[in-house]
Amino acid sequence: MKAEPAAPGAGDADSPDPRAEARADTHLMRSLLVGIFILMAIYALYFARAFFMPVILAFLLALTLTPIVRFLRKHGMPDPMSATLLVLLSFCVIAVAGYLLSGPVIDLINNTSVIGQQLAERLAQLRRPFERIVEISRQIEGLTQTSQQPGIQRVAMAPSGILSQAAGNVLSAGTSITIVFVLSLFLLASGTMFYEKIVQSFPSLSEKKRALRVVYDVEREISHYLLTVTVINAGLGTVIGLGLWALGVPNAQVWGAAAALLNFLPYIGALITITLVTVIALISFETISYALLAPAFVILCDVIEGQFVTPTVVGRRLEINAVAILIAIAFWSWLWGFVGALMAVPLLVVIKVFCDHFDGLSPVGNFLAAQHTAVDVEEISDTEKAAGA
């Protein structure tokens, strides 16, 4: 009996599906392109940081001041006028604060060696664990003295080179600061121009409404967060500065300003502030027990701010998990140094808000968010196993 030919498509069940292979290849190609784009973006951010850093700072400053501009717009003040007043006020506040703090900060930098000696004297009873470090430092001093003997060549940088380098750094910093304030002024004074451009980019009315709603929500949440956190950090720095001044800590205004600035670095900033205040208090007061009151006060202020004030005012929705924060701080500090570390958390919040408003990016936003409800992973796994059985 002659066998009939097999029907089309009724072959081996294990034969590969061409459409599935095509989809897999497309997905792989798309992933490779995304990875290449991310690497190129990191490369551009690193080598073109002189351009990108002031531009991103200007956008963050504009977003921080946007709620105030919006409030003044509702009360009849034009956007260009309110933007000019706010940018000038911000520049004056930063300039005056920098001028008032420059003297004490320079004195602290010049007296670093003296502070180190005083701290070593105060902690003489705890010197045994550090004997090895002291021995290494003495060896380094011996090598330094040997290098100053005749017959050994010494390499020194010419004073003119130092002065030219310092002048170049000052000029570069001044240019960046000018770009930040001027660009933020134009961004704030533009009003609804960017919203109109976004609306004109979509053909249908429904798409225009959806795009405008998303853009308004993102801008409102980010600006509210940045302004609120800035005000909270300024209040925290003021309270810490006044408290340290009442305790008699020298240069209390410097440590209050440092606490406000470093509080943009969650966890790490508070730790740095506590360490600095502890060192200054130990060398400033006679008794160690009284000296420890200053860092204890800073810890109390940080706990109240981190556990009660910020979650209550900002809300739980925009909280970021600690792992993502530390990774972002490490990445941006490697990319742009200390300024990048300060911008790490605000940029992370910007990314999270954007991801929350787009369905395709919602898993990324969910990964960045802090977890408030416990999920029993083992229970879910057991349930899946039971269902499969």
C-alpha cells in the first residue's frame, strides 16, 4: 500500500518556526542597538562633560523654579519677568553664600595639618591600632627628607604653570556657571513654547491631549520634588547650623551649609557630615562626652528629616530604593565627580517619573521604586510549582 505524502505544516513538531526565529533575531538586534546606544551615550557624557554638565544643571534649576513661575503666572506676572527675578535672586543667594563661606573654608583647608595633629593628640589613647599607619607615615617623611639631599634630582612645577592652570580652572567654572543661569533663564522665560511644539508634533487631537497630559504630569511632579527637596535641605542646614552654633562648634555656618549640600547625597552625605562634625568637635572641646553632643545632634536632625519630614512632604510615590541610589551616586561621581554625585538622585527621580508614565518603561520605574509592601517570593514559587504539578 502506497504511503500518502504528509500534509504541509504537519512535519516534525520540533522543527523551528521561521516566524519565531525572525522575531528572536529582531529582538536580539534591537537589544544590541540599545546597548550600543547606551555605551555611546555614556562615552559622550564623559568626554563632553564640559558641555553636558552645565546644560543638565540648567534644566534641573529651571525645573526647581518652575512651580514658583507657575504660581506667579496665575497672579498676573509674565513669565519673562518672574524668570528674570528668580534667576537673579538665585544667583545672588549663591554668590553671597559663597562669599561668606569662602573665608572659613579656606582657613579650614590651610589648617588641615594642624587639625590632624590636634585630632591625633585627642585620640592618643586609641593610637595602638594605628601604630602601623604612623610608622608608614614616618617612613614617607624619611623618604621626603632624603629626596631633599644634594645630588638627588627634584622635579617641581613652575609657579607660572600653577597660576595659568588655576586661571584656566576659574575661567572654565565661570563659563559653566554663566551657562547654567542664562540657559535656565531662557527655559523659564519661554513659558508654554515647548508645550506648543510638542502638541504640534502629533497629528490627531487625542494624541495631542495624551502627550500634553503626560508632559504636564512629568514636569509638575519633577519640579515639585526638586523644589520641595531643596527647601527641606535648606531647612535642615539652617537647623544644624544653629544647633552647632548653640553648642559652640567653630564655623557652625560652614557645617550647616555642608549638611544642606551633602543631603542631596542620601546616606553618604549624612555620613560625611557626621564625620566632619565629629572631628571638629573632638578638637574644639575639652571633654569627649561634650564633644559627642554635636554629632549626636546632627544624627538626630538627619533621622527626623529622613524618616518623618521628607516622606511626609514629598510622599512615598517618588521614593527610590537604596541600591539604585548608591549605584547612581557611584556612576555619576565617576562620570562627573562631586557635581555629578549631587545630581545623581534628582536625575534618578527624573528617570523614574518618565518611566512611570510610559507603559513600555514601567518595569524600570518599578525597579527603581522603594518597596513598601512585602512580597513572599518563596510562597509565589511554591504556588507556581503546585500549579505546574
